[in-house]
Amino acid sequence: MATPKNFAGLPNATAASLHRSDTVDPDAFSAIVRRNAGRMLAVCRRILGNEEDARDCVQDAFLSAFKNLARFEGRSTIASWLHRIVVNVAITRLRRRRWFREEPLEAASVRFDSEGCRIVDQAHSLRLAEAVFELHQRKSIVREAILDLPAGLRAALALRDIEGYSTAETADFLGITPAAVKVRLHRARLALKQKLEAMIEAGQP
Amino acid sequence: MSSSRRVLRKLRGWMNRRLPLLLTCAEMDASVVDYLEGELSPDQRRRFHLHTRLCDDCRSFLESYRATIAVSRSAFDHSTNELTGLLSAEHSQPRRHPN
Ligand SMILES: [Zn+2]
């Protein structure tokens, strides 16, 4: 392992500044941990839906980052480099769960008649769009609905819609094709939409 | 659902499947991800727009679908730094490291 350097002044340090001195400054690394742990934990929670696994992943990610610090090339910020590492750790953990690949991925709410026409539950149509303002205020309810999605769907939605990775990047993380990402993404959005509509219907938000 | 509504839907479905420029709702649905990713060809995009202009159900579906994305994006806005520091204490004593 090449010697990690002092990286005070991050998150925008470049490779050049990382390689300036020759010893690891534990205080500097703690500063990085403090600055990034919350966001990384949040990412892991979204992907894994489980607090304990999420914490383990963040620890693993920091260990991995520490070991691989020499490979940080400064092409991105430290924050986005760590973000990628922790997403990879979380996805690896997710894939270890037996049901990750096996869970049924049927489309949740869309149904069409024999002519390919949308069969719409009139009670639901438009209510969601109208309730957007309220849903923006009631974030915890939306978060719960997202965490409640099946893991394989949630991962696609978390990476693409929440973390803002591209479809290609999401495909890389998940080890599936971009086309498969789109299928999961669509199903995840439909499932979430259905959950939110059911909550609105029940007068929850 | 009323029977006149069902008849109208049937009629619309019949037209959508037979007229060359029209999409069925199922086809619209199948291309909604590509539409939002900006990956439809200009021609496919025109058909998509035409369908949503003609079909109330798909128009409201698209609105709710977009709302779902926007809402999930904003749901985690303020949760990022709430637990900063929580891990710095644990970091010095990792519990386990797989493999
Ligand atoms: Zn339609």
C-alpha cells in the first residue's frame, strides 16, 4: 500500500495535495470521516433499508477508502469518491441476500385491457400530483414508503432517482444491464406511486 | 366503472392499435422511462406527446409518475448530516469486516 498522505482541507483536495506530505494524519482522516459519515450512512440506509447493515457498510467503506487512498486520483471530490465506495459496499452486501435476485418484480399497479388501454382507478388518478406539496412536507412518510420497497427495486430507485447516478452508472453498481435497470426503476416507481396513492387515499398525508 | 367509459376505452384502444401514429397506453407506459431519460428518437417522442395529448388517463399517469420521482428525490433532502459524528466514534473499533 502506498503511503496515504495528509488530506486536511478536503473534500476538494486533489491528488496533488494528497501526495504532498508523507504520513497519514489521523486527525485529517477523522475529519473526513466526520464530514462524510452522515451522508454515507444515509445512502446505505436507502439502499439497504436496515440500520445495522448500513452502519457496517459505512465502516467497511471507510476501511476500504483508507486502504485505497493511494488510488484516489483527484478526478472527483473525496466526497463523491467515498460515495461510490460506500455504494459498492452496500450493493455487494445487498447481493449477498439470497432473495435479492429471486424476489418477484412484477409491475405493481399498471394494468391494461386487451386493447392495451390503461385501466385507471378513477379515485387515484391525479390525487398524487395534487398532493405533491403535502408529500414534500411529510418526508418521513415518503421515506418509509421507499424503505418498504423490495430491495432489488429500492436499490435501483435509490441510486438513480435519489443519488442521481445515471442509468449506466446504476447498471455498473448493480451488475445488471442498463435495460434491466430501467425495468427495475419503472417497477420501483410504480410500486412507490401505488403506495403513496394508497396513503393519500387513506387520508394519511 | 361506467359502461360508456368502457366503450370509449375500447374504441380508443381499437384506434390506437390501428392508426400508425398512435401508441396504445401500454406502449406509452413501456416508453415512459426512456422518455424521461431523453432517449426516445424525435419520432418516438412525437408519438409519445401525441398520446399524452389525446389520452387523459396517460396524462394524469405521467403527472403522478413525475410527482413520485420528485417526491422521492426530496424525501431525503435533510437527512444527510443528521448522524455525522455518530460513526466517527465507532470507526476506531470496527466490529467486523467481511472476507
Ligand atoms: Zn393512454
